[in-house]
Amino acid sequence: MEKKKRGMSITAKQKTAGWLFLTPATVLLVIMSFYPIIQAVFTSFKTGSSANMQWANPLTYNYSRMFADTIFQTAMKNTFLYLIIQVPIMLVLAMLLAQLLNNKDLKFKGFFRTCVFLPCATSLVSYSLIFKSLFATQGLINTILVKLGIFAENYNFLGTPTSAKVIIILALLWRWTGYNMVFFLAGLQNIEYSVYEAAKIDGASSWQTFWHITVPLLKPTIVMTAIMSINGTLQLFDESVNLTSGGPANATITMSHYIYNNSFGNGVANFGYASALSFIVFIFVAVLAFINMKVGDTRD
Amino acid sequence: MIQRRLIPSYIFLSIVSFISVFPLFWMVTAATNNTVDVARGKIWFGDQAAVNLSNLLAGQDLWGALGNSFFYAGVQTIVAIFVCSLAGYGFELYHDKYKDKLFSVLLLAMMVPAVATMIPLFKMMAKCGFLNTVWAFMLPTISTPFLIMMFRQNSRNFPVDVIEAARIDGLSEFKIFFQMYMPIQRSTYAAAAVITFMNSWNAYMWPRVVMTDNRAQTMPMLIANLAAGYTVDYGMLMMGVLFCTVPTIIIFFILQKQFAEGITGAVK
């Protein structure tokens, strides 16, 4: 098929048509992604309010300011904390669930799958508010814990730095585990059943089968879901804003949230500084995408 | 019937299923209770739904925000799947080394985090007078590497012979796309539409930046405002959250297969 297509003589008319098909999407991506990111780099070297911005003096002012900014350092630490704790737990859980659901003897498979997948249908703001209400000082979780006698009195989950972080991680796990499970299910369904049968005949235990057959064959899926999740966590915004408002005292704020606060938050329009901060996020995401491409290349 | 050795699996899956569903169940029941009962830990349905709804309507333009969300997400979905399917089709079926190069350049857009382009895009939208319009809402995310890649991957098994035959019959290149490609790729369009609509409906950061006028606000913005005050009426809040969540949950139940396909989209 491929050879035949290459061998065909393509008329000029077809050639033009081919380019025309690409034009709208390409133009939009250039104007809406590539041009703005270059603009952002220029803006990161400027100071002043949005209407009259000038080159910063010294030029790297915004960047040196960043290194002295303890809130940004907290934001960066928080983001990486969420990432390091939440992503591995979520992926292991997602893989385990997919493995259980892929068992052909399991009944009510569709029911379980739908339940686990359901949180993906809720918007990020919605579930943040649901979790905020559930874990409120006068919320359901507190009521239950007090009634069961586990806590003597209502605990301010969202007002305490450590527990607020834990709640954000729990919320993220709730929202995204089913999402990632779908990828693993698709990956597992691509593995030929005969491979497992061969392993069975060779006397492999189910743990050995999982570790030596399933995991290596799922490697592309694991890499992809890991990259996607890391990317999502690096850009975390909705949960930080709506679940904890970044508080107490910036203890749970994320990088994107802090950048937003600097650019569009309460009357501050510090576009230059915010752009410098966002450039850091850009570098993290770019490095990640680069790793993705490198790993992706070895797959083919 | 149920195999013994699978009992731990059933127990584990039941627990995870319960945890997954409970917060949403609670959202529904809380929307029917007053804030005192919600705080007291009542988890069953109450009779305050009408009161919560009227409180919500008194303070917020619920129908306006709901209409906005449907309008923005609907328009964005149609435009995005059209633009990206054109590109995916073009990249796959007319591919040569220049187009392949261009494709890998466009993929670089995946590296660009939304928060980094937010300020320049905001200025651009303000300059063009697009603030508080569907243009500002959708323009940055109409063309996405994800959707282009999804359509490109799914065009791979599109029969080239059919195109050849159509050309011999004298069909123009664009007619081939509209009359042959689009109908054949129905399932790809469905999956792409579901995922685009959901993403667009749920969008929060960007709308918050450009939809500054209350009359232009979306559902996620409305419910976020509800929770921003010092005292929160939980019954009313959950009623708002319910309105924001029900449309996507309905889509989820009707089109679950397409949704799953849409998520895994470009991976095959």
C-alpha cells in the first residue's frame, strides 16, 4: 500500500489540496502557541504594568527576583511533592485495577469499569468543590470521624498545611486513577492471550507472569501515562484554586496558581514577572516532552 | 458461578467503586438538603431541592451560564474537530517529507504549557476585541496536536483505492474529504467530539482570564464563585455543582465507549 502510494504521480492540483488541508490548523497553532511563547520570553525581560512595559534594568531583574521569592519556591516544592507522591501511587493503582478488570472470569466487569471511570466525567472545579465540602471542618468526613470516635473534635483538614496537601493528593487520585486505567486496559487488551497460556504451561506463577510479561509489554503505556500525569501535575491549577485556595498561607499553592495570582489575581498585573515564572514551567514541560520523544523513538 | 479465588478482586473492586461513586452520590443528595443538614452529615435525599434551586437562581444567572457553557463548548467542538480532521487527513494521505517535517514541528506545541501563553494570548484577545466572546474562549484550543494526531492515526487505514476511484470519477479533493472521508470516519469524529466537548465544558483557567464579564461566564466559573464567600451554603453550592456536572455525566453514560476512545485517542 505504502509503496503504491509513493509511486503514484501526484498532480499539482492534488499537491495544493494537500497543503490547503493543513493550513487552518497550522496557522492557528503558530498564532496561538508558537508566537505567544516567544512573546512570553520577551515579556519576561520587561517590567511595568501591562499598558506601558519597559525593558527591565538589569535585563534579568525578573529572573533574579525569582530566586529570592520564597512563595514561588514553596509553589515549586508543592508541585513536585504532589508529583512525586501522587503519580506513582496513581499509576500502580490504575495498573492493578486494569489487571483485575482484564480477567475474563470476572463478572460485573462493565459495572466496575464504569464506576471506576466515572470520576473522569466531573469537571475539575466540580470535584474540587465536592472534596472541599466533604472535608470542610463542618463536613461529612469530620462528622463521621467524630461519631466513630476516631477524632475527639472536628479537625480543620483544609486549614492545616500537611492535611491540606494530603487532601489535594487524595482528590487527584480520585479524579485521575480511572482515567489512567483506561490506557492500561487498552494496553492489556493488546497482549495476546496465547502469551499468558505459554507462561502458564511453563509453570510461571501469576506474580511472575505479571512482572515478567505484563509489565514489559505495558512499558510504552506506563511511559506515556507517566509523562501525561507529570505534565498535568506540573500545570495543576483548578484544584489549588478551588479546593484550598492555595492556603493555608500558600502551603498548597501550585506554580500555575502563583503565576495566575501574579498576572490576573487581585489587582496585580505583573506580566513581566509572571512571564519569567511561567518560563520555568515551560522549561520543565519541554524537558519532559523531550524525554517523551527520546523514549518514544526507541519504541518503533 | 463466582470463582472463589476472585473474591479478593471483587472486594477490592467494590471498595474502589464505592469510593469512586460516593462523592458524586453525595453531591446529588446534598443538593436536596439544607446547609445545616449537610453539615450534620446527612447522606440521604432531603426535600430542600426547590429551596436550594431558588436560592441559587436568586443570586446567580444560572441559565445564562448554562447557556454560555453549552454554546461555547458546542461551537468549539464543531470547529475543532473540523479543523483538526482536515489537518490529520492532509498529513496522512498527502504526506511527503515536507509535510512530515511540518508535523513534527507542530507537535512541539505540546511542550507549551497553557500558563506560559496566557498573558500574550490575553493581550492578543484584548487587542482584537474578542474578550467575553466565544472567539477568545475557543481560539487558543481549536487546533491541538492531540486532535490532529488522533485524526492522523485513524486515517492510516483509510482505503487509498477508494480515493483513487473517486478521483477517476472526477470528484475534487475536497469533495472526497466531505463525501467519503467524513462519513467513513464517523466513529473517530464521535470520539473526538466527546473528548473536545468535555475538555471545553470543564475549562477553567483560560475562561477565567478572558471571560471577565459576568454575563459571559461559564458553569465552572459560576460554581467557583459560589464557593468563594466566607459562609458557604452547601446545599445551594452542591445544586450548582450538580448543574455543572450533569451534562458531562449524561454524555459519559451515553457515549462511554467514545469517551474512552477519545481519551486514548492518538495512541494505538
